[in-house]
Amino acid sequence: MVPKQTGIGQSHGKIILLGEHAVVYNYPSIAIPFPKTSIQTIVEKATSHQTISCDFYTGLLDDMPELLDSLKEAIHLSLKTLNQETYPLSITITSTIPAERGMGSSAAVAVATVRGIFDYFNAELTQSKLLELVNTSEKIAHGNPSGLDALMTSSSTPYYFIKGQKEVPLNMVLDAYLVVADTGETGQTKDAVESISQKLQQKNSLHYQFLINSLGDLPKKGKIALETNQPKILGNYMTQAHNILKELGVSSEKLDELVEEAINHKALGAKLTGGGRGGCMIALAMDKKSAHEIAQALEALGAKQTWVYEMSEQLL
Ligand SMILES: C[C@@](O)(CCO)CC(=O)[O-]
């Protein structure tokens, strides 16, 4: 195995349009790659030790803070697979994906870094090997990941995804705009996933099972709306999904405020996206002008950052 001078790995953010949380329980979900945010990992030979530099930490790989445990695991698993466990590497990560905001940053950083390491060693990396390595490391970040984040941050196609099944590419023809807004609050995916699991196990869980069922029904209908260009109907499903996620206890005051504001500014629908309890929300807008008006209103209400995205930009 002859290493290259420099290995490069890339990935991007993801947005879940419908189905977060229900996807953990084998219901379908709909998600899109979000190339407006991305990660690049550069891998080079280090003089002696294994080092890493990213937004949260610069130093020895072995001393990485607990927060980065899943990334550390992704690096160790990759080096182990390549029989290069002690090879002196310097890993540099740059990211425009806000961390812990429901955009898949933990999976994306693992995807870019695994790709960067394999590229450095000139080793073949199949998509299924990549997903296996990233999903194993994601268990540390998420506890019980569905696999959706790893798939979406490494693919360039919108997918209809059911845990454990072959993903179905979406033939998306939606003539609409997506507004993404960051509340500025960090999301709590692991806690949120665990809290729903507890609710489903408690004695009077029937109500929560009904909610998860209703949430899990929406992507099937949403897929038809997406593939037949019916943004109003899709928007409606998005708002329904938000209300259910709120009832399941995984929204936050700020997310609810931004969702309401988007609807008040003529969004076709709006919801939290990703694990919730902070992080990002999304709103569907009928055209560019409306999308910018919504984004402006959300920023005026305290959104830390907004992105306006034309849905037909899908397929990178
Ligand atoms: C909340 C969740 O459904 C999406 C997190 O982006 C968890 C998962 O799918 O692993």
C-alpha cells in the first residue's frame, strides 16, 4: 500500500424532510443531501504521532475530548481495516456544517474523514464499507442510529429510506424552495431518541405508539407529493409532522416559534429537522421571493443562520 502525499475526503450536510424519529422504528423517511454545507478532511503524513485539527480540538488523536468519541472511533476503525493502526497521520478537518443542529454533522465528519484516510492510503472504499464504518462509529454519537445520516451525508441523491432496507432514490420534481434556519441551540439527538424509546416502553404507551404511527405514515404520502410536484400538499405534511414531533416532546420553544413565524409568512409548511430539541427547522416556500421573506423573518426572530435552497438543485 503506497500512500499518497495528501488524502482528501468530502461530505455534505443532510436535511430530513419527513420521518425523523419514526425512521428509528422502521418507518420510512425522506431526506435530501444539503450541499450548501460541507466538510473536507485532509490527511497527510505526520512527523511522529497521530494528530488531528478541527473546530473543537487540535492535538493528539489519543487525547481527543469525549465529544469527539465517534470521530475517534471512525478513524481507529478505518486504520484498523487498513492495517495501519499506528501510522503517523495528521488529519485536518474544515466544516461549514453547524455541529449538533440536525444536519448530520457527526456522520458527515466521519464520512469525510474515512474517505480522506482511504484516499491517503490509495485504498478502495466501497459505499457499503463506508456506511459500515460510519454507522458503527455513529452508535457512539446516537446510541441507536437508523443509518439515515451516514447515507445522506455520503450520497448525492434524495432518498426514501427505511432502516435495514435498500434505499430508494427519489424522482423529485418539486418546484419549490426550502428555507433552513438554525436556532443557534445545539440539538440533543441522542437524548431525544432515548426519550421517545422510553415513552414507547412505558405502561400507557398507546398514545405514543399512535403518534409514531401517524408520523411514520407521512413519508409514504410525502413521496407522492414530491414526485408529482405538489408543494402545498408536501408543506401540509411537514407541518403535521412538526405537530406530532412536538407532542412527542422533541421540539423546543425556539423551534416552535420559528415554525409558527414561517407559517405566518406564508410558508407552505414548516417543521423541525433531525433529532430536535434545538438545531434546525425547515420551511417550504412556493417561490424564491417568498423563501427570502421567510428567511428574513426567521432571522429577525433570532435564527442564527438561514439558507435558501431551490429544491430542483437536487442531484449534485
Ligand atoms: C432522529 C433521527 O431519526 C435522525 C437524526 O438525524 C435519528 C436516526 O435516524 O438515527
